Amino acid sequence: MNRLILFLFVFVCNGIVAQVSPELWLSGSIKRDLSDRVSSEASLDLRFYEFAAPGTLFPQLSVDYKVLDGIKLSVDYRMIFDENKFNNYQFTNRINLNSTFKYHFKHFDLKCRLRYQTAFGTLRRVGNYSPEFDEAFRIKPSIDILLGKKSKFDPFVSGEWFYSPENKVNGNRFTKVRFSAGTEINLPGSRSMEISYIFGKTINLPKFGSEHILSLSYSYDWKKLTPEEKAAKAKAKARKKALQNPAEEAEE
């Protein structure tokens, strides 16, 4: 009897561990305003599964359009290089269509992102539906906590639900949930970092499991200089050159 209990305990523990995937996500991005309403972003993400070799790499290009204060539309093009069971990387294209709504209330920013994603030109998978990479609708409400201008930290919490619209055996249902908590760290010079913990769980699919993710990202906002800033920068450059070459300045 004791041996049977021990066997069942080990079997259940092994099953639980097998269904849990620890991951590390690293991301870097650069943003640029193209006009008062349009901005662009280029990013590179690297995901390590079970903290081993890189499992997924994807560069992404995004364009945002500000419709009104608090309403933004955006489109993302993502190139996904994903490692298969043979340790080879296979390629997939993905398009995201997003609409983001934001409402400011006292010390909080209440947000909700709606996303439709679709993949094409895929070589990575046949038959097995993946909420992360295949066609899906996603809804992501979040709350940013604003601690004031003197604070470098802006904590946040969010949740996300994935829905499969495919008319197949495992389609027309919610397939994944994801929750996260972390903080944005405001750095000098239009730079910022973000650190968060993410918990995800696959639901209503034959292949289920949980993911525990540590996410680290770095972002740089490449801002355009105003005419006044350009003039001040040119003046400072001329002054620096004059100080470095006082003899030439005197001869002139």
C-alpha cells in the first residue's frame, strides 16, 4: 500500500512538472514619432524555454495611429523563427490588428487592448492549434498605477484571454488565459525598462499546460528635435568647437 501511494505521488508530481514551462523573455525596442498622430516602432524579442537555448526569435515592425485621446489603432508585422523538436528553426509570418482604449482616473490608467492575429506562410506546425501563434482574438485589460513624477516606477497588472475563431474541432472557444504583474522603470534620456512576471495557462485544448515567465524589456524613444532644440544643439556644438580650437578662433 505504501509503495502504491509513493508511486502515485511520484507519478502525479512528474505530470505536474511536465506541464509547467518556465520561460525567460527578453525584448528591446526603439520608437519614433512620424507625426502628431502616427508613430512607429521596431523591436526584437527573444524567448528562452526552460531557461535553455533560445526557443523563439521574432523581429517586429509596428505603426500606431492616434484616433482620439485615449483611442489608438495599430498594426504589427512579426517574423517568427521558432525551434521545433529537431532543434531546427522554422519561419512564420504574423499580422496583428490592434485597437487600444485608455481612460485616466486619478492615479490610474485603465486600458484595454483588442487584438486580432493571423499567421500566414507558416512552416512550423501542421494540425496542432497554438493560441500564441495561430489565428485568434485576444482581449487584454490592464491597470497602470501612476506614483507621480518623482517616482521612477509605474507598476501595472493585466489579464489576457485568447479566443479561437476557427471552425474546427477545437475552435470557437477560449483557449488560453494569461495574467501579469510588474513595473515600468523610467530611465534618463527617453529610455525605460519593464520587469514583469507572467502566468499563462492553456484551456479547452487537448494539449494543456502552464507557463511561468520572467519578462525583461528595454525601450528607447527616439524623439524628434524641435526647431528651438536644434538651434540650441548647433549653438552648443559651435561653442564646444571654439573651446577646443581657441587659436583658430582668434585668427578669424
